[in-house]
Amino acid sequence: MNKIIGVTELQRQFRTVFDEVVKYHVPYVLTRGSRPEAVLVPYEQYLKFAQADEAGVLKRFDALSARLDAVNARYSDAEVEMDLRAATKTVRARKRDREKHANAARRR
């Protein structure tokens, strides 16, 4: 069961709260101005959360990669290459323009 504690009270009772979290695996919700701002949990529980979050990210990445593969399958290598060349030209032209404007501004 979660316990709720304000940060000021946590400062007064830190050792007791810390021992409860570590020894008895009691999570604490830390509040400031009655708003929850953080959670104090045992390290093992934190690791489980981090691993679950990483697994979720990897699953979403795999789904996105599969979607990109499906979309990209509609285009030939030649079309992709043409698009890349056009994009490269555009980026280089913009960079030259920025450099030109920066040089002109420095001369003033």
C-alpha cells in the first residue's frame, strides 16, 4: 500500500521512511503543496519500472519500423535516391543562404 508524505515531513522522518521503503518495500508518494511530485520506491521496483518502460519503447520502435518498411516498399531505390539528392540540394542551398546573411551581418 502506498503512503503519502509531504517533503517537509519527509525531511523530519527521513531515516524512518527510508527504512520502511528498503526493509518493507513500502512505496511513498512525495508531495509538495499537496501535489504529488515524486515517488520513493525500493531499488528493485525501480529497476522493474525501467525495464518495463524500455520494453515498451522497443515495442513501439519495432511497430514504427515495420510501418516504415511497409510504406517504403512502395518506392523504388531510384525514387528514394532522387528524393535524397533533392533534399540535399535544398539543405545545402539554405545553409549557403544562412552563411551569406551571417557574413553580411558581420560586415555591417
